[in-house]
Amino acid sequence: MIFRMVSSKGKIGIVTLPSSFNYGNRLQNYAVTIIYQRLGYQPESLVLSQRPNATRLLRSMYYWMKGAGDSKKPEKLMSVERINAFERFDKNIPKRQIKSLGNKLCSDYSYFSVGSDQVWNPGYMAYNEDFYLLEFCAANQRIALAASIGVDEVPPKSGRRIGRAISEFNGVSVRESRAAEILRNYTECEPLVVCDPTLVLSTDDWRLVADDRLTKSEPYVFTYLLGGVGTVAAEVLESVSRCGEIPVVPLSDRQKPGEPDAGPAEFISLIDKAEHVVTDSFHAAVFASILQTPLTIVRREGGESMFSRLEQLSRMLGIEHKVYGSSDFNLTRAGDYEGVPEAIACERKRLMEFLEGCLDV
């Protein structure tokens, strides 16, 4: 366990999605935890117990009768070893289980921080809007850190609800430009666009928490393709693996036979030691950029709306030449990270200045 509890400025309650078996979610939660610890606070991620809700109960019964139930949950497809790897990593993140929201909870914390991840996605915050919009605490306690909506449009009712809530926040930052554009339609608040918190931690920080127990000593190509191996990905893989001469180590968010039993710590190491990373995932691209592993970004088949995050990341870091299909794409420059550390440092400074303006530091 890596705890850095040297805080003297009080506690911060972190509100994020309770996705215990998602690589990006766990890694961003860890990053936010470390950021607040280094600012002198004691962060705890708040896990809200499911509260009674008639609509949610009826929906659950409907899906259960259809035979769907919770079969789509990623952990249902995971080996025991992979679940254990996630749980090992989660020990690095202090948590608190809460059953209700009220004055007692508010008095326990100096601030509450919502984000990052898709905390304002109307589908994800349904039935718990008061939690994800921090409506349960005082306005001067509310901070949005790299909050994401995750979709290109929101229903007007949801937009108005979010807009009303964030107008009272102590500070509002979002992860994507599109989120800022959407919110401007519903509030006079001007959200600041900042990087994903995982970019704030250094290469050494991430290598400290990485685990290489599953990492091969011989060369390999690593893939994290959430949309599967489509035509474009197959073409890239044929090239970077030298027509199969270099073995390919695949990973996905829903474990398939033959995939390693990797948790977030192993995920970092698999990216770090790879000869090449081929991905359609935002966080896999982020970590390849931090660790300067040769990278090719492909479009997720059927996931165009999700690609805007990767396009924004490539512009932010100046790695457009790694995006297959872009006018600058050049496979021979997959390992070229000239100017990227400087771009990351600039984004890191921007996020930290935002936080320092919100907090008593």
C-alpha cells in the first residue's frame, strides 16, 4: 500500500463513479488521491450505498426478468486472479462507505471533489444526482476536478439540473472541451478545461505503483482495443508486429480467454515495457504518452462519439502523428515524443493552479 498521509489541512471527500474494475476509473481515482495528499489534505473516496428508489428497482426487475441482470458487469467475465489484482491496487485508495448524505457528513470534510471520469453523464448519475452534483454540502465546499459528461449532448432537463448546481461551486473544471461547450448553454459559470488527473503524476510516480509480474522479458506489442480488432487495427498490428514475428499481448475491459490477469498496476507495466502500444482507449494513450512507449491510436469501431477525447488529447500533447487516419499520421514516428514532456508539464501546472485557487493551500 502506498499512503502518503501527511495532511494537516483537513479531509477531502472524493466523489467519482464506483467502477471497481475499470482501468481508467481506478487510475484516475488514484491520481486524484495523490494530488490532494500532496496539497496537504487527507482524501477519502466516498462510496455511496444504493439508496431505495422505486424507478431503479423496477428497471432492475425488468432486466432481471429478461435474463440480463448484472451479466454485463465486467467482473462477471474476470478470473479470480484479475479481480484480486484490481483489489490489490485499490488498497492504495483510502475509501469510506456512506449510507446517507447529510450535515454529519459535511462537517467531517473541508471540501468535496467530484471527478474525474463521467460523473455528469446523465445515465451514470441517474438516481444519485444530488451526490454527483454535490448538492448535499455547502457551496464553498464544492469543487469539480476534471469532471466529464462523456456524451456529445445531454437532455435539456439534465443540462438545467447540472447548470443550476455548478453555478454555486467553489471551482469548476472539466476534462473535455465539449463538456464546457454544453455547460455554457445552461449556466453563466465558465468551466475551465483541464487535463485528466493521470497526467499530473510523473513517470516515476507511476512506475512506483506499477507491477511487472505479468510483463514479458522478450519484446511484445500491447493492445488495449475496447472496440475489438477491426480492419484498421489489424493492419497496424501486422506492421508493428512484423507480420507476427513479435507476439501480441491483448487486454480488454471485459476479460477474454488468453488475456493476462492484469489489474491497474500490471496495466501500467504492460504499457511501459511494450515495444508498441496499439489502442482506441483514452487512458492507454495517456499512459503510453507519459511513459513514452511507441504508440498508434486507432478509431474504435462504432465508437465515434468517444473519439473526441483522443483527438483532444493528441492536440493537447502534440501527438497527432500517432493517430491513424490523421493528416499527420506517420508510423515511423510512433516513438517520437519530442515536446510531449513540456506539454504535459504545462497541463499539470494549469490543473494545479486551478486547484490551489479553490483550496486553502
